Amino acid sequence: MEEVARRLNLDAPRVLVLNAGYQALGIASIRRAVSLVMAGMAEVMEDSGEFLRTPNALYPVPAVIRLGKMVRPRVHKVRLKRRNVFKRDGYVCQYCGRPTRDLTLDHVLPRSRGGPSTWDNLVAACRPCNHKKADRTPEEAGMKLLRKPGRPTQALWLDILEVPREWRGYFGG
């Protein structure tokens, strides 16, 4: 049987990097992760099941590595973007509860009244609900929000995103 070699993109960010205390620091490229392991600066915690072939050897591609020294993790904030508001709200209208991919952004306190474009004031709304609410607050329009909007936490965000199976145990998920 002929083996088909799959080309790995060595610069693709696909390896979870942990500090010495097992806290997630970020995602590294395969090239960077393998370099850290070969230099003795990191150890492989989980393999991806893929291999990096060189003329002289076969190296397992890590899925998760742990650095040998403690590095302070950076606080990652989820960017406020239209798509991220829809993800946070599960692609469900926050007024009627109908799941749809045809959503609009709604300012709970309308922009015309000084409502800011923040995590706490933006929700996903279907077009009919957004038109019904118009330039009013939900109370004035006789509508109720399914849940209060807010900035997503990192734990919530990891549940929303598709995180590789090998990474799940390192986020408590």
C-alpha cells in the first residue's frame, strides 16, 4: 500500500503552549513548538498523531507543549466584532429566541440616545424584532431580552469555539 505524505504547514498556529504551572499561554506554530522541544525548553504533553519527516528522522508533531519555566500568562480579551456578538449569543435572536443566521446587531440603548457600541449594549436580533424595537429601549417596545448582554469570559469563549480534543483538559472544559 502506498503511503500518501500529507504536507504540514509548519507555520500554522496549531500547538497549545502551557507555562510550567499548566496555564495556557497561547498557540504556537508547529515549527516554533518543535524548536522549543528540541532545544530542551519545553516538553510534549500531547501528541497530535502527525509526524514531521526529515531525511534522517521522524518527529511526532505535538498538540500541547509545556514550557520548562514559569511565564506569566497574558489576559486575552475577546474582540468586540459583529461575528463575535453573534457567537456569544449562539446565533439566536435575544428577543424572540429564534435561531437564525440572518441576524442584525441591536443596540439595547439606541445609539440615537447615546447608547455605546459595547459588549453590554449589543445583542443579536432577527430582522423582524429589530424593526419592531426600532429606536426604543426593550421596555418601551414591550420586549424582553432573553439574557443580559456582557463581555464573554475566556471559559465561555472556549466552549463556543471549536477547540481541539487534545486541548480540552487544559482549559477545565
